[in-house]
Amino acid sequence: MDPDTAADFTVENVEKALHQLYYDPNIENKNLAQKWLMQAQVSPQAWQFCWVLLRPEKVPEIQYFGASALHTKISRYWGDIPAEQYDTLKTQLFSQIAHFASGSKIVLTRLCVALASLALNMMPEAWPGAVSEMVRMFQEEGGEVDGRARCLALLELLTVLPEEFQTSRLPQYRKGQVRGALGREWTAVYPLLQQLLRQPDSPPLVKARVLKCLSSWVLLDVPLNESEGLVEASFTALADPELFDTAVEAIVNTISQPDSQRYVNTLLKLVPQVLQLQEQLRDAIQNGDMETSHGICRIAVSLGENHSRALLEQVEHWQSFLALVNMIMFCTGIPGHYPVNETTSSLTLTFWYTLQDDIMSFEAEKQAIYLQVYRPVYFQLVDVLLHKAQFPTDEEYASWSSDEKEQFRIYRVDVSDTLMYVYEMLGAELLSNLYDKLGRVLTNTEPTTTWQHTEALLYGFQSIAETIDVNYSDVIPGLIGLIPRININNVQLADTVMFTIGALAEWLADHPVMLSSVLPLVLQALGNPDLSVSSVSTLKKICRECKYDLPPYAANIVAVSQEVLIKQIHKTSQCMWLMQALGFLLSALPVEEILRNLHSLITPYIQQLEKLAGETPNPSNKLAIIHILGLLSNLFTTLDITKQEEESGENAPPIKSAPPQTGPNPVVVVLQQVFALIQTVLSKWLNDSQVVEAVCAIFEKSVKTLLHDFAPMVSQLSEMLGQMYSTIPQASALDLTRQMVHIFASETNNFPPIKALFELVTSVTLTIFQQGPRDHPDIVDSFMQLQAQVCFWFLISFTLGFSLLFRCPFLSHFSSLLSCVTGSLQTLVLLGQWNTELIPRCADIPPVGQVVQENGKLLLLAVLEAIGGQSSRSVMDQFAEVLFCLNKHCFALLTVWLKEALRSPGFPSSRVSNEQKDTFSQQVLRERVNKRRVKDIVKEFTLVCRGLHGTEYAADY
């Protein structure tokens, strides 16, 4: 079906298109048919063909499209329907629903949605008592439809009505009116649902629909006390397996409504009903019925989580609420391993956060009373959570799928977060509790103790120590003393030991005497590939936090690290972490020792790189080159001999630091030695963006770490960057240039090479842009960030009285730059510079005023072109801000520019008239204070320019 034949929206053509959509094997034909049908559905002719498509002799697919077309016309184009046709349309829909009550279910549902939309648009003035009339119409005897079918059709209609309201496009003021009208109609719905649910001879299907209808209506914030009888009947329905799932949804939806907390008396009546489900819950667990146990748990958690504050405050009923809390505790500790044997326990975790928050929010005296009751509960919770976090047996765990193992890992993270939160309530006593248990486990000679138990207790320590300051805990020294006594015969246990040591790295920095107890364990674990992540990350934390206490161990750490790197035990990412760890470690040593260790550490890699540089480029040696460059880059990221000077301040407490360093920076020494080799590598791999990126990363990370200590290399690096970019422009070179500008632009000695580099990359980039900037989005993005950096320094240099270092390169290229990126999203970056940096300064900085005066009209043309349709509607706010800024700071100029720009025929869009352009101009110039209003004006004008004003696409904009 050709989408261009929009005029031929006849019944026959619609049926042909539907056949093509459902049965044509060609995907392009299907897409064409779908596009044509979407046009047909919103066309004026839809009013004629939709009724024909609903005729009894048509197949359900065609009938469904007819019903969908009806819904579309009513819900989206209500304004096109004359008021005098409302009643006719209503009668026709009632007739069709009655007919399809015994027909296709999907067509019936769609017709019900159409009638629901009609009702929502007519309520309350044009159709008062709409729901009451629906109930009455379907309860009347007569016709060929039997009572059961009519009943199900009515329930379907009542169910979709609130759902349609939730997704309707009614204006906000109408939504409030209609919500109120629907709420008043609950009195017509409630007796019907109550009767059908309690009627002994009601079929299960009818009761299921009643429960679904209740779920739908409570979304309208029906008062809980007005649905109390239905909720009670829903609890009764839980005993029927056919109704169980829908009854759970109905109960959960009802008690989860925010407004329901106002009805405390009703909530108190619900608590015993939930508690009565405990026997059914235990039976379900015993029989392995996960769906039933899951559903009952949802109900208990929903009541506790949504209403814990309200129920806590009913002091005279404290025992029943405590019983509910214990029921949820039972659900938390449900037997079996998550997610293989159960999926319920994870639902309960948020409840414990909520309950704790509510208890801790009471005033001190009241809080103390509640803590007496609930602190023991939370200690019990810790035991339950640690039991649930235990690994299964090795055999069972080996049988789990990778997806199950990942879900279990995430579950343990959730348990860890909960334990960390519980610490806020239980405090240091929790750590003492865990320490006592771990001590008993490790001194227990009976073989009944499993590694899983030990691992879980350590995991508890780790969870708390990772985020809570445990430096003042008196049990940590004992824990450090216990760790070497652990019989580590399992990978999972070894991992947790490593992570626990890593979590205590800050504590070790304050208690360096204990390093000798744990460091050998970490170094030993480095040689085990199964412990790669945990051992390397732990060593990195120790080297970062304890570096000034590590010189006695430095030689051993470097030797072990070198060995595992040479043996290639670890994956690439862990090798990079290991190099970062060594960077931290070496930073605390004297320069001579740093250089000696660096020589021993990187010489094998330099030799390998020399060999690779002499080979013909191929995929294999490319990966090796990138790996070596990455190792160097990560080493230089953390090797910072000046850090201790920054960490100490005038009033700061004394900290451990290395002695003052003298001589050249070791990183600069190494980079100067390998610079020629890196140039050789580049000469062969300049076409490969990944290798170039890896080279630039070495210098970029070194610049970020060394800052002004990198100065000796500025000249030669600038020259190399210029040669690289001139030959094959790449974004990574621009990013490195930006870092150089940021750090060295204000230094007189380093300015000449920086200026020459900036002018060179700007010239090369503008040449690229003139050929088509959209082909190089990464270069455009990086170049715009560079321009933003230069713009900043241009203003700083003027403000601080410098000699306008960047005036020449920045200003001379600005108009060319703007003309190249006009209409692209990258224009936004440039506009941001103008908006936040340049335009507001045009009055007090003459050179800036000159830039704005010379290039402002070009900027305005770019903005208007984007508003006219050249840029996404989602970014119109940014363009509006530029107009507002120009109007605020350059009103006289903007007045002239707007008049000249909008005088051009067909600009910024052929869809706008001269009158509309004049109105837009006047509206913009009038608003010099209200930025929000300017944004609205721009949004309105861009819709007119795109021909979308007044359409359904504008509704959500």
C-alpha cells in the first residue's frame, strides 16, 4: 500500500493494507502498510470506515483496527466532534460493546477503551452519572446477550475506565474535574463489585475480573475505608488458587495508595488479616510453592512498608505490629538460596530501611522506647541477612547458571547495603557482635563449621567498613589478628578476605604496625588469577592509603608485582590497576629509588615496545602496543612526588609524608627518555585512532598529575602534537591540547609553543569543517571544548591584565568557526561560550564588545535557522537563552539584526508568514527579564516553523 495515496482511505484499501501488514512476508511492505494505516486512522474518513470494519462478517484483525480507529479519533481529536453527536456516538458504542460481549475479547476491550475515552471527555457536564448509566445499561435484561457475557463486558468497561484516565490527554484543569467526578461514581461501582465477589455462584472468571476492576479503581485514590469490604473479600479469595494472583494485586494496590495511611482504623483491621496468612505461607514454603509464598510476602511487606509510621504510632497495638514485623522477618529469612530456591527475600529489604527511618525520626524520648523493642529485632535481622548471604555448597554453586550467579551477586550487594544502613541504628555493638561470632567460629575445632559461615561474617565486616568510619572501633585490631588464622581453602572466601582487608586500608594507615599481618596475604593472592580483582584492588587501596608506611615493603611489593605482570596472570584492567598501585607506592620514595625502581619496572616493556615499533603493523602487535602504552599511562597517573605538599595545610593536623624531593621529576625523566621511541611508534600507527589515543593518554594523564612540573616537555610535545594533527586529525590530540592550554596558557615561557599549537589545530579543523563537520562528530565535540577553554582564558587574561594572549587566535577564527557549525547540535557548545562568557562582558571589555558587534548577527542567523527546523526541538531552550542574553545585553543591536534577518523571504521557514515573524520579533524584544517566557515564545515559534502548531505532536512538547 502506497502511503502517498492518503486520499483513498476507503474500507477496501484499509482491508488491503491490513492484509499486507499481517500476511505479507516482505518487511518493507509491512512498514509501508503500517505507515499508511496510521495515516488512515487519524484521517477524517476514519469516522466512516471504522463502523463498517466492525461488522460481524469481518475477521477480528479488521474489527480491532476499526475499534482502535474509533478510540484514536475520540481520544486525540475530541474537538472535531460536534456536541450534538455525543449521544449518538455513545449509543453506537454501547450497541457495539453489547454485540462484542460474546465476540472477540481484544475487540471488546478496544471498544470499552473508546467508550471510556468518550465518558472522560463528556464528564461531568455533558454526561453526569456516566458510570451509573453504564452499570444500569448492562444490568438491564433483554437482547441476545446472556447475563454472564453482559456482566463480563461491564466489568471490562469499568476496569479500563480508570486506566484510560491515567493515560488520557485531558488538560490539567479537566483532569481534576474528571477525577473528582469518577471518585463520586465509586458509590455505583462498589456495591456491584461487592455483590459479585461475595455471591457464592459467581464463576471464578467473574470474580477475577472483579478483583482486577478493584485494582484499577484504587489508582484513583478511592478512600481505603470505602473499599474495606472488598479488601476483606479479597483476603478470602486468596484461598482460591484460581484467584490468588489477582487477589494479591488487588490487596497490594489498595494498601499501597499514599492516601490510605489516613485511615488508621482500617489499617489496624488489615493487620490481623495479614497475620492469618502465616499458616498458608508456611504450607507454601513446605510444598515449594514459590508463587504463593511470594504473593503473601508482597502483601505483608506492602502493609508494613507503606504504613510503618502510622502503625508504629498506635502504641496500644504495638504487639500486633511487632507480629507483622516478625512475619516480614520470616519472609526475609525464607529457606533456600536466592534466586534458585526463592525469590521472595529481596522484596523485604526496603521495609527494613523504612522501619529504621521511621523509628529514628521520633523525638529522643519516644525513640528510646521504640529502640528497646526493635534493637533486638535488628540484631536478629543481621543474623538472618548474613545467613541468606551465605554461598551454597561448592557442588550446588557449580550447578548454577551464570545468570543465577550474577543475580546472587547483586542480592549480596543489596544485603551489604542493608547491613551498612543498619549500622546507623546498632552502632559499634554490631561490630562487637560480629567479632565475637567470628572469633567463636575460628576457635571452634568442631568440623561442623563451614567456610560459608566464616565468609558471611567477614562479608558483614566488609559491608560496614567500606562506607563507615571504623577507625575508632576497638574490635578491628582483633579482626586483623584473626584474619591470618582463617583457613583459606576456597576462592569465594579468599575474595572476601581480600576485600575486607581493602575496606580496612584507611584503618591500616592509622595503625601501620598491623600491615605486616595482612600484606603477605595480599601479595600471595596476587599470584592467583582467580583472585585477580580482589587482590589487585586491595593492594591498590593499601598503596594509596598507606604509601608513607610502605617503603620497608616496597622492594617486595615491586618484585611480586613485576613477577605477576611478566607471567601475564591478570587481565588488562587488573594490570592497569596494579600499575596505579605501584605509582602510589613509588610516590613516597626518594627520587633516586623511584628512578631505580622505574628502570627495573618498565625496561622490559620499553624493550618490547622497541621491538614492536620495528615490526610491520598488524592486529596482534597493535594490541601489545596499546597494552604497554596503557601500563605506562596508568603508572604515571598516580606517580606524584608533590602530593604530600598539597595534602598538608597551614592548620591541618600533621600527616606522614616523604622527605622533600629534589631534582627533576622522575616521570619527566622517563618520558624524555622514551619520547623518541613514542614518535617512532606514532610514525607507523598514525592512521590508527586507538594507538594515537593511547599515546595521547600517556601525556594527558602525566600533565594532569604533574601540572607545572611537566613544563620541560611542553615545547617538544606541542611540536609533536602539531605534526600529528596536521597529518591525520584526531580528537584525542585536541583533548590533550586542551589540557595543555588549561595548565600552561598563562605562563609566559610556555605560551609561544601553546599559541602556535592552538593556531595550527584551529586552522586544520576549520578546513575539515568546511568540507563537512557532520562527518567528524568526535573532532567537532573535542574542538568545541578546546574553544571553550580558550574562551575562558581569553577573558581571564583581560581581567587579570595579561597581554590578551589568546585574542588573536581566538577572535580571528570565530566567525569562520560559527559559519561552519551553523545548524548542528555542536552549535550549542559555541552558544554556551557566548551566553555564559562573552555576551555578558561585551560592555566592560572592549575587545569582547568588538567580537559581539562583528559576529553577533551571524550568531543570530544560526540561532534562527536552528529554531526554524534545523535542530532538534529538545534543545530549543538553549537557543532561547542566547536570544534572552542578547536582548538583555545588546538590545539595540538585536533590534536591528532581528529586523534584517527576518526580512528574508522563507527564512527561517517557508511555513511562517511575515505577520508571524513580526509577532515573534516583538515578543522576544519585549522580554528582558522573564527568561521562562522567552523559552515559551521560542517553543511556540518553532512549532509554527515546522508546521506542527496545533497538532497532536505539540501536545507533549
